[in-house]
Amino acid sequence: QRLLGGRVGLLIAGLAAGFVSSTAAVAAMGARAKAQPDLTAASAAGAIASMIGSLAYLLAIIGAASPPLIVALAIPLGLASLLTLAYAVWLVRHTPKSANHETVGRAFSGAAVLLFVALVGVFSLVAELLVRWLGPAGALIGAAAMGVADAQAASVSMANLLAVGRMP
């Protein structure tokens, strides 16, 4: 962001952050928009772009866990990425040029990171307990619950269950 300014920098930062956690990136972009209202549209673009990074990461981990599943998901996830990118670019174009200033601050809040880690841990535990208790139905319920905190972890868990024959 320091190199490219607020408008494009937040878009690129959001895209990169999506490979780690789009949930955390959306929260960080929301905090940025609240702190600097002139960067609201650029922050929204960064939040949207984080979903593109998340989709790319999702394609990679599903492809590693279940190659046949990646073939079935390539077109829908590819189209989702293109449409999401178009919307993020539209948001950047609608950010006032005066908002292109450099912003100073930390990339992540320590408290927010700890909260996110705790949420993923709790959702992962609940998902595993549901799988053990209810079998395949529990896996679906667990994936839905876990997806609230971390869609990639839920997706790779489901792809792995499919690959080893534990899902119908």
C-alpha cells in the first residue's frame, strides 16, 4: 500500500491477504474503512479482492486433496473469481483520487489474530465431534459450522472425506 497508494494498494493487500484468511482481511478492511472513511470504497475493494485470493487458495488445496473434484469446480470457481475481480476493480475506480494517500499502521491487530485463531480452533473441534457423532451428516453440519470461521479448512476436510470414501 505504501508503494501504490491507498486505492490500488488496498486492492493488492486484500488479494494477498486472501491467501491467508479472507475473514481476517475483511475484518481488517472494515476497521480501515471505519478509521479512514475516505478509503471506504478502496477498503471494500480490498475486502472483495481477498475473496479472490481465497478462491485461488481453495482451488489449490482442493486440487491437492481431490483432483477429480477440482475438474468439477474449476469453471464455477473461475467465473466467481472473474466476477469478483470485476467488482473490486469497479470499487477502486469509484474511490476518490484524493484518497490515494499513504496510510500508516499495522497490517493486523494482534487481538484480532488471536480471536480468529480461537474461533477456528473451536469450530474445528465442533466439526470433528459432529463427524464422530453423526458420520457423513455430521461432516456436512461440521463443514457448515467450520466454514463460518475458515472456508478453506472446511473445504479441504470435505474433499479429503470424499477422496477416502467416507462421504457418499
